[in-house]
Amino acid sequence: MNKDVPFTSHSFLLEKIKVFVYGMGYLTNIDWHCVILGYKSLLLHKFEDKQVLFVSKIEETLCTVKIYQDQKLQTTYVSNNPINV
């Protein structure tokens, strides 16, 4: 990805899951199977009649997924490899 090209956020439906991609960077680690540094997304999904929000980020050395329900952080997964989160 060219660093000089601006990124525009996108949202789409993947079956019943709403996905909002709000950040994209560039490939820096070949071992991450083409995962892009700077990738940021939100996934909204209804589970047991409650909305669940998944916030995913890939930063310089960490990959993070945070899970929110009822506007409260429920769980956080952090790893130095996106496959593990």
C-alpha cells in the first residue's frame, strides 16, 4: 500500500455481522500472512439478543481484540501475532 494514498473508512455486512474498517496501513511482517499494520476494525454482532462489539487493532508490535457488551469491556486479547488473537 502506498503511504501517500489516503484511506477512506468502509462499512459492509458479512451475513449478519456489520463490519466497519476505520484504519489501514501497510505490510511490514511477512510472517503475519499478509496482515496489514495499522488495520483497525469494529464488528457488531447480536449474541443472545444483545449487541456485542469487537474492536480489532494491529499496531507496531501488538495485535489487540477488545470485546464489549452493554457498553462495558468484557474481554481483551493481546498478542504479538494476529493469528493468536
